[in-house]
Amino acid sequence: MKLNEIIKNIVEDNGCELYDIGITEEGDNKFFRVYITKPGGVTLSDCTAINNLLSPVFDIEEPLKDKYFLEISSPGIERKLTKKEHFEKSIGENVKVTTNEGKKLKGQLKSFDGEVAEIGKEKVSFDDIKKAKTFVDWNTYSFKDK
């Protein structure tokens, strides 16, 4: 079984969904990050439980050859959209998109059919998207409803 499948199974066995896996470097440190989601939000207990189950697995199946830090977290309220599934689950949310040609789109993700995203009044092919993320319009956000 591949390491990604093992991670996904552990995450799902703990009532969460695997959102993404990322490897980043910050200064001299490397981070292996596992992003999880769950209806109603991810708790610290969720992250701790998954971390405690993944750590021994990573002692045997190392995700990186060098020294690294393991982090388990929510992708956050403003999160990167890198997969088609991310777009499908973000319909109705505000998004910022930069195309491969450098065009910037910003607005509500009205639809995504697996290939084309409709953002506001414009449409863009998934393959033409260089980077994308959700965003919160803090001017209209209401904390009392959350």
C-alpha cells in the first residue's frame, strides 16, 4: 500500500477527510503537512489523534529522507485549491484565481463541472489555472453566524 493511501485511511478512520498533503521548507526546516477537513470543523483532538497514529508509521515508511517536522492541520478558512475535488467542494465560496497567462479572477465560484470553473461572470478551464485559493470578504463576514 502506498504511503498516501495509508495516510488517507488513517485520516478517514478518525472521521476526517484528507484534503491535501504538502511538503514545504521554511529556513533550514522541512515540514510534511497533512491537511484534514471534517463537517463542523477540525479540532485539536482530531489533529492529535491522527498525528499519534501517523508518527509510528513514518518511523517505518519515512515520507522524507531528511529531518522533517510532521504537522496535521485544517487547510484553513482561506485555503489553496489545487485539485478538482477542491473546486467541487468550494462552490458558493469566494475564490481568487490566477491563470497561466497571468489573468486574475476574483469572485464567487458559481459552478465547476470537472473541467471548467465559473467565477462570477467568467469561465476558466481547470488546466488554465496556475493558482487558486478561497478568500473571505472580511467587510461582509459575520462572526455571530459562525
